[in-house]
Amino acid sequence: MTATDYKVRRATTDDLPQLIELWRATHLPVDLLEKRFTEFQVVESSDGRLLGALGLQIVQKHGNVHGETYFDFGMSDTLRPLLWGRLQSVAQNHGLVRLWTLETAPFWKQNGFVSADADVLQKFPEPFGRTDPKWLTLKLKDDLDTVLSLDKEFALFMQSEKDRTQEMFGHAKILKVVTYLIAIGLLVFVAVGAFLLFRHQHAIKGF
């Protein structure tokens, strides 16, 4: 079968019986996932049988890729890219900035997921569970709040520089005025001195 023989879509209540069967076969927590079945994307065959499922838990702008399961794991290399493509569309539609997963298939690291370091784990959403070095993460885009914060800091910096420049210009204007006044004072002093000298010389000639 080719990729066009499969249909990938969001899970519905009609899928629950088959989903439960898949979860049980993979030893996943059925009671928990049954309440969150709307998180799952499923891939089905042309005859309507669910062949695989993958969940995306969303908290704020973060997504947890979880619950990967297949009717036949021998088909996972074919089906996983289909589910991943679907999840990427969902993540984009929700404006997610980062994905997390505990899935261990090499596929995830091959598609950009990396081990979460201490700095990144500080952003880890508590509803996803405990922080663990096993978490892989994929940054989808910059967090808008972080971008806005940086923009605000840059704007404040530019305003500060503008104020400082204006202050420098103000000081320069004052210095210029003082210089002019000193120059005028010197000219007046020279003129008065010349006038007095002229009068003194004229008075001497009069004698």
C-alpha cells in the first residue's frame, strides 16, 4: 500500500473501540487516554481500520507528542511520517512554539528533536509530567512573549540613547552660548581697552 491508501484525521468517538484496542496492545494507560481521545490523530486503511494513532497534548503554546501506537509496528516507518505531518499542521494551527516528547523511536531525533538541556527544561509545562533528562524537544518558533519582551527592551534602549543624545546636544548648546558670551566679552574688553588707549594717547598729544 502507498501513502495515498491511508487517511489521516482527528480521532472521533466512533474510533474509541479501536483506539482502546491499540492502547491496550501497547500497554498505554487506557483509562487516562480514553478521556483525552480528542488529542489523537489516527491513520486508517481504506476499509476503515485504525492502523496507528499519535497524541498531541497542548498546554498554552507547548505540545506533548505522546501515545504513539500501531496495529502492526512493522508498518510504523510508513505510518509515522503521516501522523507526524498531521501533528505538525495541528501545531501550526495552534501557534505552538515548542514540542516535547518521550517517544524513543530514532525518527524523532532524525526530524529535529533534541535532548532538552537544563535551560530549556525551565520552560517545561508541569501538566506534561515530571521533568526528566529523557525528554526530547523541538523548537518550532520563537515565543511571541519573548520576542515582544526583546522588542520592548530594544525600544527602551533606543529611547535612552535618544534622551542621552538630546541631553548631549543640550549641553553642547549651553557650551556654545557660553563660548559666544565669552567671545563677545573679550571683544568688548578689547574694544574698551583700545578706546581707553586711544584716549590716553590723544590726551598725551594735547599736552
